[in-house]
Amino acid sequence: MALVLVGINHTTANIALREKVAFPPEIVGEALSQVRGLDGIDEVVLVSTCNRTEIYLNYETENGDEGSGSVGAQNRVLIERQQSVIAWLAGYHQLDANELTESTYFFGDKDVVRHLMKVSCGLDSMVLGEPQILGQIKSAFAVSQDLSLVGAALGRAFQGAFSIAKEVRTDTAIGENPVSVAYAAVTLAERIFSDLSSLSVLLIGAGRTIELVARHLVDKGAAEITVANRTLDNALELAAKFDAHGSLLSDIPERLISADIVVSSTNSQLPLLGKGAVESALKERKHKPMLLIDLAVPRDIEEEVGEIADAYLYSVDDISDVIEDNVKSRAEAAAQAESIIERGVEEYLKQLRSLTAVATLRAFREKADSIRDQELQRALKALEKGDSADAVLESLARAITNKLTHAPSVQMKKASSEGRDELLQLTQELFDLGEDEQD
């Protein structure tokens, strides 16, 4: 087993690059199949959200090649794997591999598990303790499961992360205060306008983020809300929860005229709102200011909209200051969560070591059984020839003993000549050898 992670997130890349490497749901299956086809990859999970794109991999290993050889050789293998995945990612999105390399992070083995646990708990999110990421990771894992791209290695790592995330949510205050991208967006709107009750709000999208935005808006007193979505039924369903209006995306130009606040979060790969539409709406509004908050990656609102007078555009990266003000109360809970994660990583490693021991014990027993069977056949043939039973039994016992102790004896002599006393000490412990046995 060789776990590997190649990722890019809000701390290593700006939104312009993140949106280029994002994977909308409709192409994830195809992308997963292509990654699985890369040399040596046995399992793969692809996590793609507004703040990160991460590829979790398990590489096949043969004849115990992981952990063998020099550290330099192992590092070269890891670097080759990283470059292979980055080359694929760059090719898939038609990007410069060098640009990606500068913005990606790379983990192996237990560091993959630690990072996955941190992400699942919301400790690696733009919003500390943000709860939505766990659901997104579970969804990504489920997709790979459905495509039979997850086996024991990644399965064990992800299930361990889910368990730790549940423990963190239960045993710490990491999720007590309302700190999320959606909450930060509404907080920003409240800072700018102070009173939301008299304003008209246009929400673009009907997913979980927009639902959270709508909930926080209502809590802050917003009464005039319109939800615009590609599918009218979805827009109406969400709008009904908040006594809001439902609309189609095609109605956005008309809805913009009355919108004081626009918040957008969809999975569209192309901008839904352009500079021309906003300029026209502002003209109709007699240049009454408009706040636009784009929480999508790739972005839903053209970057050029920010150049328009009276249009105040914020991307998901621009609201980081608002988020920082709201996460201070979670610092202690985050420290507790880190402790739980470290314990989770250690438990994962214990399980892994236990599995390794089981495999080694199985191999040892199989070898011992093979020696026994070979010598037993020789003994039976000797008895058939009329040899003395006592002599045959003595020969059988001696042969089994000699063959079982031969390889360990050779290795202990070699270790002694090389000054590897720790191996001799382990042998004494392994075979329960006291002072009498050594003498």
C-alpha cells in the first residue's frame, strides 16, 4: 500500500487558478477513470470544491517494494508519482504543468491520512470548522465507491476520517458558532448596508450554500428574496422554505434591476452574469449601488463587473477578512480537534501495523506448514521402507527443527557481525529467550 495525495487549495492558489482545475459533477466519473488508468494506481478519490481540488490515490506495490531501498530511491518514486498526476491534471485542463507544480501540495502515507482528517473536520477550510466539507468528501468517496475505484486502503483512510470528524463535532465546540462562507457573505452584506429588511436580494443557484445564505438572510431580517435557478422546480422548492420568490436564470436581467444584493453559487463552468447585464441594470436603477457576492468556483460573475462604478463585487477569496473575525472563538476547539486527529492517525497506524503483522504471521505459518508437510512425507516413505519408527521420528523432529531455525540463525549471525544488536534483542523478545536459553 502506498497512499499519495496531490492537491491545490485556497492557501496555495488564487481563485483564478482554482477555478481552472475544478471538476464539475458531470465530468468527475470520466476524470476518475482516466486517473485510474495512470501507471500503478489501484484506487482513486477526487475531491473538488470551491476551495480545493484533491486527488487521493493508492498505488499498487509488489514484493514489498514500499519501504525498501534507500530513502533517496523512495523519494524519487514519490516525486515521479507527483509529477505523473500533475502532468495528467495539467493535460486534462490544458494548463501549464509548471504553474500547477508551484501551487500544489503533496503528501504520502500517514500524512495523507492526517490531511484527510483535518479537511474532514474543517480545520483546513477557509472557514475554520466549516461543516459542509464533510458532506462533500463523503459524496466524493461515494462516487468512487459506485465506480469500484475504492479498495481497502483508501476505504480504511476515509472511514477513519469520517469517524474522527464525527468525534470532533461531538466532543469540541468547533461547530457551535455560525461561521461559514454563507454566513460570512451575509455578514459582509450586513456590514455594508446595516439594515437588510428593506433590501431586495437575488440568490443565484439552489444548492446547499445558497440555502444557508437564505437562512442567514432571513435570520438577519431580509424579507424580499428571489431564488433564480436553471430548473424552476428547484428554485420554487427552495424559495418556499423562506417565503421567497422562484425564478429561472433567464429572468436574471429583469430581476437585477430591483436587486440590491446578489449572491451566487452554482456549478456552472461559465459565468452566468456578465458586465453588460450589470451595467444595464444599474442604469435602470439610476446607479443605486449593488453588492454582488460570488461564492462559486469557477466564478459565476465576470471579473470585469468589479470595474463598474456602483457595483461592488466580492469573490469567495475576498471575504476571508470577514471569516477571520468570526473564527477566533473556534481557536481552542481547533486545538482540541488537532489532538483528536493525532490520536486518530496513531490509531490508523496501529491498525495498519496490525494488518502487516497478520500478513507476516500468515506467511510464517505457511512456511512452517510447508516444512512440516515435506518432512512428514519423507518420514512416511522411510516407514514404508521399513526403517525404525524411533529413528524416523527422531529424524523428523531434527529436520523440522533445523529447517525452522536455519534462516533465523543465518540472519542473527549476519546481524551480530554488522553490530545490529537491536535485531538480537528483538529475537530474544520474539522467542521469549531468557538468560538460561542464551547460555
